[in-house]
Amino acid sequence: MRHIKELFDLRGQVAVVTGGAAGIGSQMAYALGEAGADLVLAARKLDRCRDVAETMEKELGVRVLPARCDVSRYDEIDALYEQVMREFKRVDILVNNSGATWGAPSLEFPFESWQKVINTNVNGTWRMCQRAGQIMSKQQYGRIINLASLAAFVGAPAEVMDAVAYQTSKAAVAGLTKDLAVKWARYNITVNAIAPGWFPTKMTQGTLTSGEEQLLNFIPMRRFGEEDELKAATLFLASPGASYTTGVILSVDGGWVAQ
């Protein structure tokens, strides 16, 4: 029987985190780095990744590689994995955190905005998974964590969440997660998702400020998530201890979808 420290020890592993230089992506990257994993922070803004990578290396004592990647572009995803394999020779953990949203009335939702959200949240997540899976299947080991959302499970009044493309995309991520979990179990790859509720980030700031009381009415705990409350969920799903957990959509939402 393994000791609890072994079950959550990520030393010697390499974790790729998209959108890992800000918001909840940064929280999740810290969780993996604190457990000993070397990190790849990938995002569209390379300068931001470099700044955060430098800070994380000093604080965590692990190697942190900054990398530019727009996950809506397949060529940039391919280039990212080529860079990671040159530098580390392996990928053990993938956290698909990069995402996009667009708010507009559903009867008037622009198709260009729909495509932007779907290309990032669905197509980008799929291609990141596929490329990671190609590497992990050869290793016979891997942990993939996708970012779904409470929006994957419920509809919402326009006054609460008027972002039909985002909600559709996150439902697709949940379905992709379950299907890949079944297909890739034979390669010792687990595929799970975290479905966050409302956490204060740059992306959610406007909504949380303007609709705070209305949103809190939907949350049994009557508060928004705090900055470290995704770390434990991330570490569990990325850990050796989660070896028998796959196809799970783990809600971290204060009880929203339990109602």
C-alpha cells in the first residue's frame, strides 16, 4: 500500500497548463508545481507567461517553461507539443484551461462569436487532448484534466448567464471527457474534468460585480469560490492516487448543480 505522500507526489512529472499564467489556470499550475511537477505555462500572451514562470520557479523550485499557444490554432498546438518534447521528452499531465466566452442575446448571437468560442473551448480542447494522448499512450501513463463548467449541466436565464455558445461548448467538453476516458483507459490515461462555479477572475469580474446578489441566490453556500479552492481538486485528478478515477466531471461550485 502506498503512503499518502506517494499518492500525491508529482516529482519527475511534466504538466502542461493552458491559460496557466492567470486566473484559475495559475491556481491549478501552482497546485501541480507545489507537488513537485515541472510546468509548461501556455497562453497567447508570452510576456505574461514569462513573468509568471519566473516567479513560479523562484517560489516552487521546479522548472517552469513559458510558451505561446493560441489553442484555437492547430499549428500552434502542434508547435507547443514539439517544444515540450524537445525540452522535457515527456508529458504526464495536461490541464486544458484556456477558454473564451461571449455575451449576447441568443436570438441575436453573432455567428463569428459563436465560432470563436467553439474553436477555443471545443476544438482547442480536443486537439490538445489528442496530441497529449498520442504521447501518453506511448508512455502508458497520463492524466488529462479538462475545464468544464457548471454551465455544462444547466440552462440559465439570460439575466444570469447570457452566453449560449459558452454553455454549449462546456457541455461538449463534458461529453468529450467521458468519451475519451472510456477510449483511453486501455493506455492508462485518465481523463476527467473540473466544473468550476463562479470564481473571481478577469473574465468573470464584470458579471460578478453587476449581478452579485442574483448569482448568490443560486449558490447554496452563498459565496463565490476562493483563489485556492480549485487546487485540491486539480492535484487529486492529476495525482498517481487518482489511478482508478476517470470520466468524472467534478463540480467545485458551492452546491449550484446539486439543486
